[in-house]
Amino acid sequence: MALLATATCKPSVNLTPPPAASPAPVIALSGASVMVGVGDIASCSSRLSIGTAHLVDSVLRADSIAKVDNAVFTLGDNVYTSGTTAQFNECFTPTWGDPNKRIIKNIHPSPGNHEYYTPAADPYYKYFGPAAGVVGKGYYSYDVGAWHIVVVNSEIIVNPIFSDSARGAQMDWVEKDLKAHKKLCTIAYWHNPRFSSGWHGSDRRLIPIWQLLYDNDVDLVLNGHDHDYERFRAMTPAGVTDTTKGITEIVAGTGGEELRGFNNVNPNSVYRIEGRAGVLLLTLGAAEYRSAFIEIGGRVWDQSGGKCH
């Protein structure tokens, strides 16, 4: 399938380590479920979200995965610049919200800071409806195949409009949810990354939520916010490499808004791409996963994976 053909040439971007051709296909786990998504998506001033929308729709329609569970995730900043009703209707709907595509039927969104440029992110909750979770909270969970997925509202953590009681309520909910869903494999995702070599950099305000996830054996954390792609080694909340309990973090803020480069490179950053729009594809098996960055046009980079804790 052309969409998933592995690239063999080196792109003109900052990339660590240099890409190498791999004989392994992206869809490599028997009976695997599929998740595909990205953050920092739709803007009426950019046409890149048209390309990422076609890419996600192509993944969902692919014959090789049509018979298994699939889900679309967003890593915040779904529409620019202020998450207004008009911007959702005029910028998001023609691309990721197109009713002729399968995206909107499978979407599990998370909010970012740009949604909250409009008071209480009201258009975000109205646009996505029940798929966005409880209005005003925005955190929820769901299952994809053998995996449990936890969606966190990082604005509750980092935005001063939220009270300490709201922050505590989200932490309590996440802890109860993780203890109530004892699947072997778990993903958590939200907007602001704990670790990043990008324009915004790492954010220590996310340490408490990372600690909670670490203590409950979460395997993957996905984030947006920085408009680049970056994958990290498995780490503790303090940023120490940990191959036993550590969480792997992937930043994918390449959904269609302007793309940015890197600043101070985190020592645990193992793969970075700047200047390329694309999506993150995850294939989720019974006790392991595969991940890959798929650029607009179908080029595949950074095929990786791991086993669940």
C-alpha cells in the first residue's frame, strides 16, 4: 500500500538519528488495533491540515486495518487561532471535520491552550459534544482493543484560570480511572509536554501527573504544543532513563499549523523531525505496540515500538 511505504532517502530536516530503511512494515502486529492522530491542526491560513486529514482518512480506510478497532486522537489546539465557533466551522470542518471522511466518526479529542482563548473553551465542547468528555472538564477515558486510553486536560494543570480544587479533582479522577481499568497496556495523552526540545520546551508543571502515571505503570504519553515531532527514551518523571518502569513520550504537534524547529535538545531525545507535517500512527497489540511518523505524501519515519510494562 503506497501510503505505508517506507522511505529510503534522507529528508532535509534536523533528524536524530539519521533515518534508515526498515524491512518491517508499519502494520506489523497480528490482530492489532490502530490509533492515528496529531496535535496543532487546523488553520484557515494554512493548507497543511488538508493533507493530514487525507492521511488520517486513508489510514482508516486501508484494507489491511479495516477489520480491527481504530481511533483518531487529537493532542490539543484543534483549530487556530482562538477556538471560536466560526474557526471550527470554517477551518476544522473542511479538513478534519469533513463528514465525508471517517475522522469525525472516530475522533477522541483533547483541548489545548488555543481552545481556551475563547472563554471556557465553549465552542470546543459544543463542536465535539460527548466525545470531548464532560463540559468544562475535558478528561475522560476509553479502550482501543487491548489498551486503555486516558485523556487529560492539561489546561487544568497549567492555566491559572483553573483552581487548585479543579486540578485536584482531575488528579483524583485519573488515579481512580487507572485503578479501575487494570489493562496491561495504557496510553495517556494531552497537549502540553512534560519533556520537549522544541520552542516551548519542557514543563515541570506536568511532573505530578507524570508521577501518577508512572506509579500506575502507564506505557506511553502523547503530546502536542510544540510544532514538531520528537520521541524520547523511557523516563521517570524527573527525566532519568528507566528501562523498567519508564514512560516513553512522543510529541506530535505537526497537524497543520505553522511548523517550528528545536532549541535546547533534551539528552533523552532520540528522534526529532522539524519542518514536516504529518501524523503519528500507533498499532496496538496485546502486549506491545509499534509507532511511526507518517509525513504528508506517505513517507514513513521513525518506526519504533516496545512492550507494555
